[in-house]
Amino acid sequence: MALDVTDSRPVVVIYKDKLLPKSQTFVLAQAEALQGYVPVYAGAQFLPDGLSLPYGRWMAVNEGSRWGRVQQEAFYRWGSSPKLVQALAQAKPALMHCHFGPDGVRAMHLAKKLGVPFLVTFHGYDATITPEFAPDWRHRLFIRQRSVLAQRAAKFVAVSKYIKSRLLDQGFPEEKVVVHYIGVDTDFFRADASVAREPIVLFVGRLVEKKGCEYLLRAMARVQAACPDVRLVVIGEGPLRTKLERLAQQNCPNTTFLGAKPPKDVREWMNRASVFCVPSTTANNGDQEGFGLVFAEAQAMGLPVVSFASAGVPEAVANGSTGFLVPERDEEGLARNITMLFTDSYVWQRCSAAGVARVRSEFNLRKQTGLLEEIYASITGEISQSVVQRALQIGTPSGVAVL
């Protein structure tokens, strides 16, 4: 794919090693919400079964050919690709924004070739997995070069205060680390009031240890004993699916596994369900929930949340207001609060309304992306039109945002 960028706005390169897994819709949503910058996507490998990327605005070292695979290996080994560097240089980027720490190592070398500053967003596992459990060579390389990355990057974006604390514990310079919540498209995630809520507990997430689906399955045995008509719907795919399906047969047979679904289908189930529960927990390898954007999406749909008070989850869910959080692995606490939401309509209505209001106020994608552009501008020294407009809206004396 050749780049074809005719937009007059400054270009920001959105870098991911793999372009772009279907589970990473948040990367695409944030980039496409930019107003003062035009995003161009770059990576080592294009995923034909991944997310659909804008025509003319993406390029990968390996786009599927045998020669592409050879080039990808060379890119991983030496940190550069003449084809990628040349194409991106013609787009004249102002900066590069990389997602996930391990990907930042490749971005670091690529940014140096392009002569542009770069920043890295840390989302969760990349800041929490303990070194001895590094999942692959990419993560091991990241751990070895973490101090170099900390020195060279202009900024590090933590998706929650919790992730910032983990980065600081690992020696990242405090003056470079900023907290930024990605945000939710509250126009897309908006409930249709004409759709009746059903007695459904909804789980949406990868079927991996960190997401804690096994705790929900055991809790649902208690829920269904108290409320026999309540069923569980699980959306997501992952290595634990077979194990979890067996556990469901033993504990709560009234469970449906739907596999992975696109955002539109997820939204429809969020509109039908009555309670959202993804009991994120700390995995044995240290992996933790950085923030949990899906919690914000559920609340935007008026869906009360029940989960564990783990890692960054308390920043996404206001305990006692938009939902209820209990200590990690407290299955009885999960069951008690899920049951209460099905049996106390007043509490359900209060949590539903509070969740919608909080997401629209604090996690609105348009607002949050405007704040991201201010971070960009603080790095490049450029003041984009959207940043100026935001400054005028908040009434800074000079008419320019304070960065």
C-alpha cells in the first residue's frame, strides 16, 4: 500500500508492530478522532484479518508477500526499513505516536531515521507483566532496552494513574509521564431507549486469565440460584474458551458464548443487557488491567458495572455510583452485587444514569482527543487549529492553550 496523504494538517505516524488487531479498536478510534493532525498508520506487519484501515494512510514492511516476511525479519533485527522510511519521509510527519511499550522499541529506531520526536502509550500488560514472564522476544527486547527508550522518547502516555505509578516504579522519568484516558465515542455508544433491557449479565473481553471470566462463571451459580431467569452472555475469544465453556456447564448452564464480535454487535448486547461484569484480576504473570475502556463503553450505554477493584479499574468505574467493585477474587461479592442490581430497580436506575453522565463528562472521545493534541503540540511546538479552538473555549487569556 503506497501512502497518499494530501491533507494539509500536520501528519502523526501511528505505529504498531501489527496493523491492526481487531481487539485494538481503541487505537483506530483515537487516531481517527484527531482534528488538528492527520494520522498515518505504520507497522512491521499488515494483518489481512485485522481492522480496516483508511485507504492511502497505512503502510507496513510486510504486506503479505514472501519477500515482505524477509523484510519484516530484517526490520526487527536492525530496526529500520528503507521502504518504510522513504514512504513516511515523503509524508513529512511532525511526530510519531506508538502504542504499547514493546512496539516502542521499533518506533524508537524508526523515529530516529525520520528525525521526528515520538511518544509511547502504555496500556496495561506492557507496564505490569513481571520480567520473568515476558511473553515473547519482543517483550524481552523491550525490557533490555527500557532505559534507552525512557531516555529517547519525548513523552510516555499512561492510560491511568495506576499505569503511571507502575512506569515510575520502573524508572521512567516523572516529567515525561502523563496520564491520558483514551475516551469513548459517546455518539456511537448511546443506548436506544426503545430497546427493552433483558435479564442478562454481559461479559466482553478476551478469554485470558487477566479478564477473570472464571470468577464470574462461579459467581453466576449464586446469581442464578437467587434469580433463575438471569443468563450470562460472553463475548470474546481466547485460549481459555474451552476451559471456560466446561466451567460454565458445571456452574451456570444458562450461558452463551458468542466469540469475538464487532463493536456494533457489542453495542447491541450492551443495550439489551442489564448488568456488565468483567472481573479483571491480576494474572499469575503480573498482567493487570490498565484502565478497561470497555467499562466506560458499558457505562456510556447506561449499563451498571460489577467488577473487582483491580489495578486501573477503580478509575474507570466509580464504586457505589456507576457500579460496584469488590476485592479481587471475591466471587461472593460479585454475586451479591449482581443480584442486588437485578432486585433493586432504584439502585439500577441510579447507577445507569450516573454512568452515562460520568462517561460523557470525563471520558468523551472528542474531548479526550483534544487533550491528546495538546500533548502532541507540547512535543512539536506546533499549535494546531483544534488546540487553538480548545483554548478559546476554555478562555485562556492569550487565546492559546497552556501546555
